Amino acid sequence: MQQNILSVTQLNEYIRGKLDIDPLLAQTAVRGEISNYKLYPSGHHYFTLKDESSALKCVMFKGNAFKLRFRPENGMKVVAMGKISVYPRDGAYQLYCTALTVDGVGDLYAAFEQLKKKLAAQGLFDPAHKKPLPKYPGTIGIITSSAGAAVHDMLRILRKRYPLSQVRLLSVRVQGAEAPGEIAAAIGYANHYHLADLLIVGRGGGSIEDLWAFNDEQVAYAIYHSEIPIISAVGHEPDVTISDYVADLRAATPSNAAELAVPDQDALRQNLDAISSAMASTLSRQLKAAERHLQLLSSSPTLRSPTGYLDQRRQSVELLKNRLIAAQNQNLSKAKQHYISVISKLDAMSPLKVLTRGYSMVRNDSGEVVRSVEQVTIGEEIRIHLSDGTLSATVVSKEEEK
């Protein structure tokens, strides 16, 4: 019996043909954990599925990967759907993945958590970025579908609560592939032309798929960069979207957003009435106080007799003058006594006092006081000061005492 000899390519093609006709392998679902995940510039995804004891190579081509709502990551547990076949070039079988879901949770939930984590890390949810809402908005912009019931509820509440505000509706689609772009564009348009003091962005309730436009990254960035404060009003109270995290304020429902956007005119009227009453009461008290003060002034002696007031002030001035003169005289007396004391001390220390007791003072030609015989020479003229005059003399001799 002659044995058939096959080439490697023929054998791999034969094995691939066998695998392709197996119904289980042609459409199978495999549960495992992603590892070695790579996204190539071509748009194709390559990864490995593994469990506790085995691994399976997988590929998801660009056309199928485009339908993914989340970004696969290493360590993520998933269920991969597709067919098992052989890649003839390498002779290895692999799973050609056509769909991928997160094991245990839905794709949309996984995508929501991924985007929430990403935007939180970028600071889009930071409370420091939240802008305060205007207390009395002159113009309110509503970005929602004009065909929904939510817009009619908001308009009714806004008219009832605060009819002074002007409302501008920017109609957009709120679900479907085109919705995120329209919502983001409407926010940018309102900011560019300064159409409102406050924006309400949202829609009525629905499934997570219906609300998905408000979990879009493009809408999140548009809300974050808006200079106009934004209230997010998406779905019902349990519904939470990315828009709710980014917006300056989250409303439980569209109706609640209208209530948060404007004050209640009835409450404002009550407040104004209370303020008016308080002002009237305060003014009445001030008038009564002024009346009492006027009565007090009209009964004062000064107004009754102006000359009496002047006499009073004249007496006060006179008394003050006398006190000033007395104080000045006292200061002069003290100064005089001090002067006499100082003069007496100076007189007692004066050299002239010594001369009165029989002493004299001798000066040479230079005017210096002679204290020693060494200061004069024989024949030099000197002046002798006495208590009652001065003598001129000539030195005829000098004798130094040992």
C-alpha cells in the first residue's frame, strides 16, 4: 500500500478543513482570562485566553473589533465567541473571535466603568471644577429631544416656578449613534454664542442602551469644558451616567432639574413680603427715635435761649483761661526758683569770689594764667588781677622753691 506524502501546507489545509466542518468548532463560546493583549495599527486585536491549566490563541479582526463597546484589558475575564480554525502558515489552531463580552457583567457596564475610571483620573469629576449655578438665571438653555415628554415637563415647571426666565430649546437626538455628537455640538454652540446663563442637558428614562449617549466620552468633555453651568438630568433617580459625574449639578430627573434651575416665585414673594414688613418695622422705629430726639432738642435750654448758651460757653472759656494763667504762673515761679538756685551755685564757684579774700590772679603776655615761675621770664610784663582792679608789673627776678 502506497503511503500518501503531504506537504506541510497540504496537511495544515486538510486539518483546517476538518475543523471548519465541525459544528461545535464552527460556532463556539470560550470562557477565560485575557493575557498578552495587543492592538495593532491595522485595527486587529490579538490576545490569549487562559484558565488554570491551558491557553488558547485568539484573534479579532478590525471589522468585528469595531463593534466592541469596551476596551479589552489583560486580566479581564471574558466570554469569546467565534470559530476554531488553523492558521496554515504556523500550523497552529486559534479562535477567530467574532464577539467578546465581559464575563459576569454586560458590555455596556464594563465600558461605563472603564470610561468612569479614565475620566476620574483626568480630573473631570473633581468638585473643585464645579461651577456655581446662577441664583436668578435670565435665560435657560435645554438640550434634549423636542419630541420627548421630558421637555414638556421641564417647560411646565419652569413657567410655574419662575416665569421671568427665558427658555431656549436646543433640540438634539438623545439616543442612537448620532446622539453624542449632536449633544456635544449643542453644548459648544450654546457656549460660543452665549445663549444661556444655565444649561439643562438630559432626557427621560429608558434602558441603559437608551441612555448610552450620556455615557459618551465626547459628551463628557463638552460638559467639562463648558463655561456655562450645566445641570445633568438623565433618566430616573436610580439612573447614573457619566454626564452626571461631570456636570456641575446632577438632577434625579428632568423635572427635578427644572426645580433646581430656578427659585420658586411663591417662596420669593413670601420672602419679599417678609423683607418689606421688616423694613417697614425698622423705618417706623427709626422715625419714632428721631421724633423723641427732636422733642429732646426742642426742650433744651440752648434752643430756648441761645444767649444763655453763649453765656454758658463764655463762662467755660473764662474758667479755662484762668486755669491756663494759673498754671503758667506756677511754671514761671518754679523756673525762677530754679534759675536763682543755679546762679547761686555758679557764684559760689566763681574765681572772683576767691579774689575778695585777698588772693590775686596773674596772667602773662599771652593771657595765660601763671601757675608756675617756669611760665615767665625776667623782664616780662605781667598783669595781676585783684578783687577791685588790675595791676601791670614787670618781672625783675624769680625764685623757684624746692
